[in-house]
Amino acid sequence: MASKVNKTINEINEKIKKGKAVVVTAEEIIDIVRKKGRQKAAREVDVVTTGTFSPMCSSGAFINFGHTVPTMKAAKVWLNNVPAYAGIAAVDIYIGATEPAADDPLNKVYPGEFRYGGGHVIQDLVAGKVVKLRAEAYGTDCYPRKDLEKDVTINDFPSAILCNPRNAYQNYNCAINLSDKTIYTYMGPLKPRAGNANYATSGQLSPLLNDPYFKTVGIGTKIFLGGAQGFIVWPGTQHNPSVPRTKKGVPRRPSGALFVVGDLKKMSPKWLVGVSILGYGCSLAVGLGVPIPILNEEIIRYVAISDEEIYTQIVDYGYDYPNGITKSYGEVNYKELKSGSIIFNGQKIPTVPLSSYKKAKEIAQILKEWILEGKFLLTEPQQLLPSA
Amino acid sequence: MYSKIIALRFPKEIVDKPIVVNLVKKFDLTFNILKATIFPRKEGILVMELRGHRKNFNKGIEYLRSLGISISITGQDVRRNQEKCYHCGTCTAVCPTGALYIIRPDMEVMFDSERCSACEMCVAVCPARAMEVSLDKVHVL
């Protein structure tokens, strides 16, 4: 069915510049479409903002820590005793969010606490804190220096770039544990015999659940990332659009993902938070929000999605997940998950969110304000993400 | 009916004496033990919910103090760092007393220190390490 409303990103940007664009959050649009219908809503609303705030393991930062005298080609580098990858160039490193401190006891005393890791280093850097940089090298004719130890802050770095290969997963499992002992997973603590069910997306506010076929989101889309403006630069690793979907096109299990980049120096410790996941490891909670331009009635249909229309699978992390068994113990929607309990095998079990809906809402709101104030213009993607 | 979760610290001299039972016999109070530990050098810690008439409750506390037991309200022991908490809700998976709970539909995580039994399960589970154990036991009844 042809859409009666058709807008371009350029036209929307012209409205933003004039202060005339209508911007609402992915939560607010639900009622607007219910009351006004798709066509009217598509005509009136120009942009819908989304948001998510959750630990996102596949995150990290490229840092160039600047040349020293004498010069050095760092081979091994630590930031606050957390190893960074140095096999790049003389003073370029990558600090990964899940890297624990070199002397962390890990899971030797189970469940390990993982108090400090790469995610914490990133948060400390964006907070402007002093971080201890230590480097070792084998020495060359052009780079003779063999060791370095100094206190640095993010301002000392010529560049610091947040570069997350997989963020903002489009839907995620609902985790339970069918074994008879408590387990500690990246999905949080799971009590035995399905004692709790943990879930991890912001549902109706989640960026990719509002654009299930990537009709607007692609390479070059400007986004909210860690409190600053960032970009989608590629499909995330493990991006997999070929999954079962609902009638409205929403994936019923984990599918798409985003590879995102942004200037770490402009970000905020409020939106990049180092986390310690008991028994599992360190990570980084990332705040991310994507603006969805309402180009036509098809797009308005996608963004109007509400929690009760988004389904995910109940997966056992006690035996199935570690053994690579893909088995679903049933489907639940996010309205049920958010209510605080679900019925599983006739039993009422409590549900536990790992993703902060409160912060997701705040992000969608901030992004909305940026656009309304004309501080944030939409970008035309150079290529859309693979949708099949 | 008055009820509070309290933490008792027993000096080693009295750790082997029957004391808590007297709260029932002498003061008509009921209790629910939430945690009990005796340390290597024999100092004991007991966390319990004590319940009864307010007058009896105070008499019971007086009795315990007269034996050299120090008493603190456990809600003072575990605190939430508001700056660090990002309201995910992970802690609600392990909190046994419902002191940590989510208000809906706002999905905001609340902490009711009155209901906290100071089991400290939330401390290690909180991804942002926002739940802190305070070493300051100044708040003595």
C-alpha cells in the first residue's frame, strides 16, 4: 500500500533548523498513533527518538597516548593495571571493556567480583580522572625506549575514540536457570529451578526494535552515544537479520546489532559506566539512542510498536546455553516481563531487568531535546544495514 | 506491634550464653534470625528481626545492652550510592526481604533500608557497585 505521507531526511532537517520539527520519544509515539492513526501521525511527527542503557560487552576505545622522548613503540600497555591491546602502532592501543585488571583473582574465589576492568578505565578517563599508564617495549633503532610509566588523563591523549563492535542488540533472550544451583551469568544471577527470569532490552524504547528491517538506520546514521554524538559505522558483529519475526516484523530473538564510533573526549561518565558482573566479568554500560526519521506511514507503523507486541524466547542458561543448545522454553512479551513476574510452567516467577528502562527513557528525552533545539541534525545513511 | 531488623555484636565473654531466648521469656518478643556468625576469636554477630510491643522492645534492647552487646539498626549498614545506581534492577533478583524493589511503570529501583536485613547479597551483584557496606556503626540504639 502506497504511503500518502512521504518525507525526506533533508526536508526533516530543514524543519529542525527552523525549530518546526515535531519530535517525540518511542514511548510517546505509541499513544499518538493509537489516537490519531498512522497517516495523521506520520504527517505530524518528524522524528521518533529511542534509547537504551545496559551493559554492552563488545565495547572499547582506541587511544593514541602520544609520542615520548626518547621515542617508543609500545608492545605491552596497561591502564590502571588493565592490559590494553598494543599490537597496532607505536603509541596506539585498544582498551576493551571486558578486560579485567592484570592481578584480578577472576573466578578463583567463585563467584568472582571483577571489581575493575577496561570498562572502569573508560569511565575513569571520561570522568577526567588520573589513570596510570604503563608500557613496555623491546626497543628499535627508531623507537629506543623500553619502558614508560606515567600518570595521564584523557586530555593528554591526542585521540581517544569509543569504538564498540556490537551494541544495541535488536532483542535479547529472557534467561532462566533450570539447573539446581544458582549460576552467575552475563544475564545476572539466576536462581535454580527457574527462580527468576532476567531480560535485557528496553523493549518499546529499544533503537533497533523500532526499525526492525533497518529502513532508516544505516552506515553514517548519527546517534546519541555515551552522552555525545556518535555514528553507526557498520552492522554490529553477529548482526543476523534472518530470524523468525512477528507479523509486524519484530524479531522474536536476538538479531541485528550496531557497530558504533564516537569521540570519547566528548562523552560523559554518566552514560559510560564501568560494570562488574558477579561471576562473569567486567563490562561497560553504554547509553545509546537512535533517531528514527518518519519518512512515511510504513516507518510510523514500526515505531508505534509497544511492549506487548515485542516477544522474546525463554532460554535456559543452566545447561542449554553453555552447551550451545538453542531451545526455547516459551515466548514472553515485554509487557509481561516488565510487570515483575511471568508464568512459567504454571509457576509465577519474578522477572529482573538488566537494562535500565529509566535511563533509556532519559536518553530518548535528551536526544529529543537536542533535535528540538537544533543541536542535532539527522544524517542520511550511506548504506542501510543488511535486512535479510 | 513494633518491629526492626537489628544487628547484635556479642563480646567473646558472653558468646556461649543463652541470651536471645530471654527476649522471648522475659519480654514477650518474637524474633527471626536472618544471619549469625561467630568469628575466629569468638566475637559473634547476629542479625535478626525483633518484634513485639514497643515498650517490651525497648526493655529487650536495654537488657541486651546491659550484657555488653552493641546494637545497630542494620539499615544503616547497607547504603545505596545514589550517584552510582543506574536503576537497572539486577539487585532485585537477590534481595531476600524486598528492601530493593521496582516501582512500575516508571521502572525506578527503590531501596527501603527499614526492610534491609544487611545480608549484603546486593553488594556484589550490583553491576555499578552502588550498594555499599558502611563500616560506620555509630548509629547505636
